[in-house]
Amino acid sequence: MNRFAIASMLLFSFSVVSTAQAPGRDGRNDNPGQPKKQPTSPGSTTKRAFVPGEVDIHFLNGSTVRMVVQSEKLDIATSYGKLTVPVADLRAIEFGLHFPDGVEPKIEAAIKALGHSNYTEREKAGALLIDLGPYSYPAVLEATRGQDAETAQRAKELAKKLTTNHPKKDLKTIVEDKVVTRQFTIIGRILTPTIKSKTEYFGDVELSLAKMRTLRSLAGSSLDMDVAVDASKYANQGQWLDTGYAVDGRSGISITAKGIIDVWPQQGGQYFSGPNGFQAQQRGQPFGVPIAVRKVGMIHAQQHCGMLLGKIGEDGEIFIVGERYEGTPETEGKLFLHIGPSQWNVPSAGQFDVRITRKE
């Protein structure tokens, strides 16, 4: 064998041995018999492992902190008795109004003092209620409906100041907590005063419910909801469907609706309407109404016939939902839905299928 052939064979053997013994990119030799690590493609991301009990907590001041809940259970008072819910089963909580220690008795005393015969005492009570801000708002609002005319008038003035001083989203009126578990949703009052948690930067902390707005498990489902709006019931003047969906006045929501209803069933299927309303259906035009002009002062049968409408709270402003609504409501409360009554003053038929989704 000539010298060139021998040299080529030696060079090939050396290359094979060098490749087999070459360390990987991380500086370690590949472990024989183990599958090789697949290279990460540019731009790809590694999914973070879920930590049991890990949640995002949204606070009243607008901040959000990721924590690991250490509490084992929550006690909840409901209309059907007390329930004990393991924290491991929690998926989300929408917190109602909770008071810091000692604040609730102060509010009750100040409300009573609004009717005091002494002017100075009345002024002190009003100043305290203003200082307590959002915590005093529900009690002040309730006092505006009182039987004593003078006290009710003072409460109305205080309520006006509070709405001027604070955003609508901070003026809570819902006292019940909405607790979503893996199996069902509980509406009640959380009796456990604090939630023990652990944070990456601050260690163990004990959080007061009075400071929290929402809690979301990173393993849980969102607070999305599907509802059916029956036209035979909710296309009648003044009839609204209470969806039970709590709007927190901070998070954005998306509402989408599908389906066809008959706004004059007696005519044998000639007067159909989609969620955009009978007039839009007749024109065959997409809805496309900007959010800024979605507010409805009064419902008019001809203009809003067959149209899906919404409001937040029983006394909330009416707005157009149509086929799709996206926005961040400024108020908090339950979402109510309604279908514009038939312009021919007859019962409608059919239903709209609606999906409500929270947008972070």
C-alpha cells in the first residue's frame, strides 16, 4: 500500500476518534447510551415549570405580585352554611369589599353621626367618611336611601365627593367574594382574615383580604363564561339576564355573541335579527361601532330591536354589545344582558349564545 493511502486511513481514524470524544457545547462529554439534547432553535422559549400553589394577586393599588400560597384552606360563609375550601382546589377569587381591622365600626359610628344634632359632630363624621374613601362608599350610598331626609341629603353630598375623588373601579359595592374552584363556583363571604403566602423577594407574608382585588391560580382556568340569552324572556322591556359574571372595573373584557332570533315570529320567519340588531341585519352591514359611541341613553324599540345590550350593575349605564364588545369598563359589578324589544311590540323567539372572556 502506498504512503498516500496509509496517511489517508490514519487521518480518517483520527477524525472519528476525535469526534466521538469531543465535548458538547456545554463543556461536558455526552453520556454514552443517553439521548442527545436537541438544540434549541433561535427564538424558541422554554416553558416555565408550574409551582404548586403559585398565583398572581392583583392589589387595590393596581400592582400585581406573583406568590406561592401557604395557607391550606379558606372558610367561606354562604347562604347554605359554611364551606371549607382547600387552597389546592382554588382557581380564582374575585374579592368583595373587606375592611382593615377597626375600620368597619368607625364607618358605622360615622354614618349614625351624620344625623347628630351637633353641627361639629356631623362635620367630623363627614370628614372621617371622606378620609376612609372607598371603604366608606357602600355605607354612604346606603345612607342616601335612608328615611331621615337631612341625613340622606348629607350622605348624597358625601357620595358625590367620593365619586369625584376616586375612580369608579375603586368604589366597590359588592361585599360577596366569588371563589372559583376546580368543580364549581362559590358566592359568599371569606371568613379567613388573611392569606399566608411566600414571595421570591420578600419571603413569607400574611396578606389582608382588604388589600386584594383578585387572585388567579397559574394552574387554573380563567373566569370565562358561556351564557344563553333567551329572546322570549330577555327581549321584553325591563327584563335583564343576570349573568353572574363579576366585572372588577380594572380588567378588560371581551363579549362575543352568535345566533339568530326572530323579532316577529308570527310572520313565519321573515324578520330575523343577529346580535347587531334588526336594522343592521336588514342593511347587511358589519357592526363596526366604535367603543366611544356604544353608550345607550334610552332603549328605543325601532333603533335597538333585536340588538344585544349590556350594563354593569342593576343601575349601570347601558351599552351596545352586538356581535363583539371589547373594552375595560370603569365600573365594577355584575354583567347584565338584554335584547332590544321587537319594534312591532310582540314577543321574540330564539336565543343568542354569548361568551364572556377576561382580557389581561
